[in-house]
Amino acid sequence: MGEVGIPELLVIAILIGSVALPLWLSYFLRKKYPRRIWIGMLLAFFFPALGQWYLEGALWWILGLGLTFTVFKIASGNTQLAWLSSMILSALVMYYRLLKAKPLILPETNVEK
């Protein structure tokens, strides 16, 4: 009793990975491919609340979507339905946030037209 074995370590690794992967992927894609609607919506759909990290100012959106999932779960009593509703809502929120985001200023190039 009270010992940590291989099964417990695997569960801990899976839990850490399920949070760290979406955060890292969203941050990486934010730096590499900023403000691309299709990337943002895919991240928000597959990682509902944590996909919001793709844009700056995501903390309140993450908390709001987490609360929304809880409300959906309590109202429907069905986890799968609440999860699907949160995925769709998160993608729509990302679309809204990307439309309202400031335009990206790209560096000037010396290519003549």
C-alpha cells in the first residue's frame, strides 16, 4: 500500500502527455504558422479547450470552455455528447477569435511585382 509501480507511472505519463502535447503543439504552430484559420480550428476541434492556446489571450477562453463542458455534461448526463458539443463550440470560438485577431504584419520583402 502506498507504493508507486509501473501502472501508476504509465497513468501519470499519459495524463501529463495529454496536457503537454496540445499545449506544446499549439504554441509551436502559433510561432511557425501564425493565425491560419484552418490550423486554429483543427487544434480547437481536436483539443477543445487547450487548442485555444494557438492565439494569445487564451486563458479566459480555456476556462470558459472548460466550464461550458461541465454545464453540457450536467445538462445532458452524457459525456460523449458533452465532449462533441465542446469540440464544435471550441472550433467556432477559435474561428471567432481568429476573425477578430489583429492582422499579422509580415516582414517586407525585396521582391518586385
